[in-house]
Amino acid sequence: MADSRDNSTPDSSDVQPENPPADGIDPERLQASMSRLMDIYSDISRTAAAPGQARCPYKDAKSRCTAKFPCRNQFFKVAGEKAICTGSDHIDYWSAWET
């Protein structure tokens, strides 16, 4: 009776590297992954930094002023609460600060 086992060449998933790294980490794949992560984080950083160059750093996400000093863009709607920032995010805010 003939042997029914498949004696064809193994597919690529069965092929092992000739000299696998001792720790199981492929240095080339690791470097490629690290480079890709660096590209992703660099892009995130550039995107996040762009609005910060025009927006007042004391303006929070709800447009409330967190500055501990007077600014002409502060509007106090309710006494005791944080001021509302009335400054534009498209102008140079530095001149508004009282020093």
C-alpha cells in the first residue's frame, strides 16, 4: 500500500529561520517596528503641538481661564468660578497678559 502522506515542500508558515535569535526576537523586525512606532508618535506630537502655538496655554477644554494672573480676555460670569476666556485662538495672546 502506498504512503498517503504529503511529501511536498512545506509552506512558508512551516519554514523556520536558519539561525533564529537565541531570545526569539528578530532584530530586523524589532527595528522596523520601533521605527514605525516612532513615526506614529512623531506625527501625533506634531498634530498636538500645532494648536498650542496659537491657543493660550491657560485656556482649558471648556474655554475657562486657569491663569493665576489678570488677563484682559477674562470674563467673569459667576463670581467665584473660573473666568471664561474670550480670547481668539487665532491671535497672539501674549499682549493680553498684564505684567
